[in-house]
Amino acid sequence: MQSIILLIASTVFYGWEDWRLLGLLAISCGGNTFATVKILQHRLNDDEHGVKRWVRLAVVLNLLLLGIFKYAGLVVGLFPVFSPEFVESVRSIPLPIGISFYTFHGISMVVDMSRGKVHAYDHLIRTASPKKVYSTTFRDMGLYLLFFPQLIAGPIIKAHYFWPQIKAKFFAGIDWQRAFRYCVAGYFFKMVVADNLAPVTSVLQSSEYIASQNGMTLLLMLFGYSMQIFADFGGYSMIAIGLAALFGYRFPINFNFPYISTSLTHFWQRWNMTLSAWLRDYLYIPLGGNRKGPCRTYLNLFLVMFLGGLWHGADWKFALWGTMHGLFLAAERFLGNRPALAALRIPSLVKIFYCFTVVACLWTTFLMPDIGTVFLFFHQVWTNFACSPSELLGNMSVYSVCLFGSLVVLYHAYGWIKEYRMTAWDGDLHYPRLFGCIYGAMIFLILTNSGPQCGFVYFQF
């Protein structure tokens, strides 16, 4: 009964703004349910060929739904045989909210079932009627795809992680402290930090503004956006984890102080960790991972990041973002395999600075409307960097960036202290009163200093 109530509530939540979106979700849920049962039947009968056939069909169904609504405009634009009017009409197809996330969930379910990682229905399918099997699977599949805390923008929860949690919940089993801490921190980063930075950094979407500013100001605005996108997406993930905990479900953390990473490889182990893990388990490893020699490893890294970039949006600027990350990951792996370079002792702060600089520069593709504006930004930074102190001191946007961006910097400084200087130290336990005051201050700032309401950045993906 709890699962049904949550499913109904999540359905109302998703369909509240546009009930027509529920039709696409129903197709996804029904198709993945049917494929899951068929995969389970063939797996229990040791029919490997049948399992693979239904996995392929299910993956094609999921990718077809994603492709039609997200990439059709990009694809038809590559062929000159289509008229500009037709291309524009295809591009105007609205993108269903959260489709990238519940599509990945559907693929996770059928693949995990085929690999024998989900055993919830092994006994049911042997003893119950087909109607009971399909109804139970459809209910749980619906909850897995629609569970409202993660439906819109993740975290991406693998099926074998979520499925064992679908059971009766009790108030005594709720981790109230986890729920409180993640909800408060999440709402603080979103409402106080990200929403106050969004109006300031949005000026980088204008080529006229970029052309009129000096390089130092532009870099400070880019720093502000780097802090904003962490606070926005990291805040959403924290809220999702906290809300899930209130219902007795445990989500994995999605961000682990990513801006103290010492390499791009390290960064992707800390930023959007559930997406990184999904790409690793369902794309990188099936492509061969690092098992087929160095050249194939570099190619796999590039392909995974290129496709990961396109996953963020049907635009060549996202492909550029993924391409650059893929090239940096391949280069780091290549250089790391050179004994002379690997033996160099580079201070961790230098490596952190390098990694953050690369990541921040690549965020330009997320914020700016097209690749031309991205190149204009770097041209302006390169050719017009110098500025007088009075120009910076008289710019109120700079004050906002420094003020709200410093909150993200302090958060990462805390993570750096824990990891690099005092690994056994846990400030929450050693100084409970201090951290109680910090959470109290965050609640106060949420109530008194929230910025203008802005949509979550990752809603567009």
C-alpha cells in the first residue's frame, strides 16, 4: 500500500504542470515492465539468447523515446534534404522534463535484471499467475521510474540499488538526522547561493556584454557560474537525498566536494557521481573499458564523454564539452602511464587549481547560447585582460560573486581539511554545537536572504 501511495503521489507530482507527459511515462513504464518480465522468464530458463534479445529490444525502446524527443531536431538538421521549416518544427518539439533520467533508469533495470543483480521476482514468477507478476512489476517499475525526489534531475539510482528498498517502511527506521541535514544544506545552496548568483552570471549569455567587459571581470563571472552550477545541481541532489530519507529510502551521494579534485579523472569520481557510475557500468565497461589495450581505452574514454556531453543536450556545444572532457581524461591517463611524469611530486593545491581551471572554462558551454559566444569569451579574456582596481571595486556584480561564491569555497575548504589534512576528523562529531549553529544560520539565511526563484539548471536536461 505504501508503494501505491507513493506511486500515485509521484504521478500527480509529475503530471501537475502538463498531464500529457504522463502518456510518455506510461509507455516507458509499460515497455520496461514487459521486457523485465520476459528477461526474467528467459533468465530463469537459462535461455541466454532470449535474455539478450529482450535486453536489446528494451534498450532500443528507451533510446528511441529519448532520441525522438531530444535528438530528432539535431539529427534532421544534419541532412540538407529537409526544409528549414521542417527542421524548425522538429526542433520545436518540447522536451519532456526528466526524460534523460527515467530513460537511464529503464535501461538500468533491464540490464541489471539480465545480469542477475535483481532477484525480487524470482519466487513470484514461479508461483504467481502472469497477471499478478505483471501487475506487481508494473507497480514497482512505476515507483522506480517516477519516485518524485529523483524523477526530474536525479540522482540516477541503479535498479539493483533501489529495488531491495521497495518494502514496508516504519517511522522508527527513518534516519531523521540524515533527512534534516541534507534538506537544510540542499535548500541553502539552491535558494541562498544559486538563486542569488543566477541573475548575476546570466549576463554571460549576452555576446554584447562579453564584448564590453575586460577579461578579469569575465573570469570572475565565470567563477561565479562555477559556484552557481554546483550550488544548484548539488543542492538539488541534497534535497532529493533528504526527501528520500523521509520516506525511508536511501539514495547515494551525488557530489563529494568536486572542486577539490586533483585531476579530471578525480573530478568525475566526485561530480554527478551517479551519472559517472552509470556511464561506467552500462557504457564504458561494455565497450571494453581498459581491457583491450591503451588505444582502445583512450577511444572508450573519449566516446563515453562525447556521448555524456550529448546526453546533457542536443546541441553541438554540449558535444564540444564532452569532447574536451574526453580528451583531457585520455591525456591524463596517457601521461599517468609515463613513469618519469608519474614520479613528479606536484603539490595538491597546484593540481586542484589546474583541475578547477579546466572545469570552469568548460562550463562556458553550459551557460552560453552557442559555440560562437564561447569563443568570443576566451578571445576577450585573452586580448583584454587588464583592468584597473576601480573597475572591479565599482562593479556590484563582483561583490555578489565574491560573497555568495565564498560560501561554496568554504564548503569545499571543509572537505579539503577532512580529506587532505585530518582524514580522521569529523567536525560534526567533534564540534556538535558549532555545526548546530551552522545549520541554524543556514535556516535563517534561507528565510531571510533567498534569491529570486529560478528553475533548477538540470531541469533542461
